[in-house]
Amino acid sequence: MKKPAPFSTRVLSVVRRIPPGRVATYGDVAAFAGKPRASRAVGNIMRGCRRQDVPCHRVIAAGGRLGGYGGSEMLKRSLLVAEGVSVEGTRVREMDRVRWAPLRKTSKTPKTAAR
């Protein structure tokens, strides 16, 4: 079995930390994994990920769009709704409330991380 690249490993680690009922954009995950301009790479990693321990459905497109999920946007929507995320059509509502950011070791805690 081929060993994952370090960026892939960091991406999967970030996505595992997104709690139920919260979402992060592909760009957010790329930034948290150390490559802020690699949102497409994150999308490719998510598309190929079949691991049960990685909640890929919690990673969405910019602006709250659901984006793909292995070809089943309805499944992604259902999983998010089951976790309490409000979805209208193909967009997550109340992005400012459900958008996740990992806690940082700074004196100020970002609003989104406090929830």
C-alpha cells in the first residue's frame, strides 16, 4: 500500500477534527493543513477518500455550497442535516454559526472556534 503524501496526511488530520454539526470549506482545510492556496488539492483528496474515520461530508465549497460528495450531493446533505446543520437547497445556512476553525494558541480565540 502506498504511503500518503504529507499534505494528504495533514488534510485528513484536519478533517477528522471537524466536530459533528460543523463544517469547513475546502479552502479552510487547505489553510489549516498549511497550504492556503491548495483548496482544489483538498477537493481531490476528499473525492478519493473512502475512509470511515474521516468525515468528508463536513467539508464544503466556498460560500456554503455543498459541493460534491462521491457523486451524491443528496447523501452529503442528509448527513449534514442529521448532524443539525441547516441546509437550504444546495447551500449551508448560517455559515457564520456552523463554520469551524481549530483552536489556535493565541491570546484571542476566533469567534467560530469558541462554539
